[in-house]
Amino acid sequence: MTVAAKGKGGGAKEPRFAERVIAWQRTHGRHDLPWQNTRDAYRIWVSEIMLQQTQVSAVIGYYQRFMEGFPNVAILARADADEVMRHWAGLGYYSRARNLHRAAQLVMSEHGGVFPQTQEEIEALPGIGRSTAAAIRAFAYGARAAILDGNVKRVFARHGGVSGYPGEQKVERVMWEMAQERLPTGELEPYIQGLMDLGATLCVRSRPRCKDCPVAVDCVALSEGRTAELPTRKPKKELPQRETTMLVLMRAGSVLLEKRPPSGIWGGLWSLPQADDDAAARKLAKTLGADWDDGEYLRVIEHGFTHYHLSIKPVLLSARVRHGTEEPGHLWLPLAEAHGAALPSPVKKLLTGLAAGTPLFD
Ligand code: SF4
């Protein structure tokens, strides 16, 4: 593994890399995203959390609805956890929403409702790492702080010719050094935004648009014909396959939903009652007042998580009674309204398909 950076990116004395990124950002970068042109740390913070692992185009609608629902940190801190999850449903990586909510409460209780300013204080909030804290400081306070998110790692790996998987500590350390060395002394916001824009629009994962790139002239990956191999991919590991049976329990046009535990997969969202296998599902159906033998298997749904693949076997059942109506953690919801609930995306897809009469049987 080679982790030495070869690129002449310019150090503190000669910030050529930064100058080119800044000039390019001013003419070709993004300037009108809903979280830009503000110094409001709250708005910037929410956007940075949503943008972790999610593309700008997918975030915009969620961001706007979230801001309408929770226009400031005090309102978010006071909000019901269910309401926060409902605004996040479909965006994925739900621990981000739980952390955001918890962090808002800490901003109120520990910082008097004012978003903190130092790197240490910001990083101490749940769900905020070094790069996110630096981006918030740069955009909200104009601080000189290096960022290193996934897109920026790709730019640095290619431009500097850094081999080795960037998730590895040794490689990441080299990249943080590069990030630090390349920081300009001023114009931090266009530089940080420019790096993000470059990674998202030109230096994309497959087929980067090098001919339009402002740092192409000394890009190591381009000159050595290695843009397809850098950054080095994560060493492949076969993901385990798991199965679950979900009960789509219907009664008079309503479906029974069950609240997921607050942590873990789909934590805090509403989902369908589920069991590890058919034998357990049969027992569960009985407990919930349905006859398993009258059930119909619907089409299997395949869902990928970071650490495993899940095959979901949905079974459509009729309940004789509305079991669990009075129990916390259970909810009978008219099927036609299911799309508005805080549901994991495969469950939402299944229920909206059922409501629309989409053929779901094999
Ligand atoms: S020249 Fe191509 S590979 Fe190099 S940084 Fe620019 S877009 Fe990325």
C-alpha cells in the first residue's frame, strides 16, 4: 500500500491548489442551494448532517420540509421524536435524525440555545465528526478548518495519487495532512464549498470530467491513467444474508404498525410486526388475532444495509380483532394514509403498493 501523496497540491506557502479551486467555485460551483448564503449555524448543521452519505439532489426536498417543521434549534429540541423521524423517513441512516434531535436538546441545555463555536464543543455533540464540525465552523463562522468527507477524499486520492483504502486509519491520516496543508489563508468558504462541488460534480466516482477540472494540470491519477483505480476500493467482504417475515395485518382497511425499538436498524420508525422465520411468524399472527393459514405471501423484498442484506417475506393476513389498539407501540393506520407515516423505505414501498393495488403477489 502506498500512502505517500505525490501531487504538487501546494503547501501553506504556495496555495495553488486552493486558488484554482476557489476561482472555479466562483464561476462554476453551486451558489443557490437552500442551505447556502446564510450564517445560521442551525441551518448549516442540519444540511451537513443530511448530506452525510446522501446526495444533494436527494437532500433538498427533505431539507426544505425539515426546516418548515423545525425552523430553529429550540423548536427541534422540543419536538416529539416521532415527528422528527417522520420528517426523516426515507432519507436513510436514521441514527442521524436521532443524534440531531439529541444534539438540539444539548444545545439548549448545555449551550443556552446558541450553537457552539469551537471544534471541540461541536465535535462533542452526537453525530458530528471532525469533518462535519469543520464544515459548520467554516460556513457559519468563517473558521479556517480542514474538511475531509467522502467526496473530498476522492479528490485528494486522485489529485495526490494516494493509494490505499481511505477508510484505513493510515491512509486517512495522510489525507488529513493533505487537507490541512492545502487550506488557504483566506476565502475559506468558497474553498470548502469548491472542494465539495468538485467532488460532487466533476471528480465523480465513475468517469470523472477531468477536461473541465481546475486542478487537472497536476493531477497524478489523470497523468498516470489511474482515475478508475483511485481511490482504492474497500477490500471486498461478502455481506451476510438475513431473512425476516413481516405481517401485513389488515382489518377494515387499516394496517397494524409496530414501533421499532429506539436504537438499532430503523430505530424509532414505525414498521410491520416481524419474526425471524415462518414458525415464529405463525405464533405472532395468532397472538395478534389472525389465522396464519389464511395468509398470502406477497413478493419478497430485497433490502441492502451497510452490514448485511435482508430478504423481507411479507405475508398478508386478516385480523379478526383490532389487537393492540390500546397498547403503546401499536398503531392501526388506514392503508391509504400509510405513506405519511415514519416508515422504513421498503415497508413504505410495500404499503403504498398495496394501497395502490399494485400486483405484489408472486
Ligand atoms: S483531473 Fe480528474 S481525477 Fe483529477 S482531480 Fe480533477 S476530476 Fe478528479
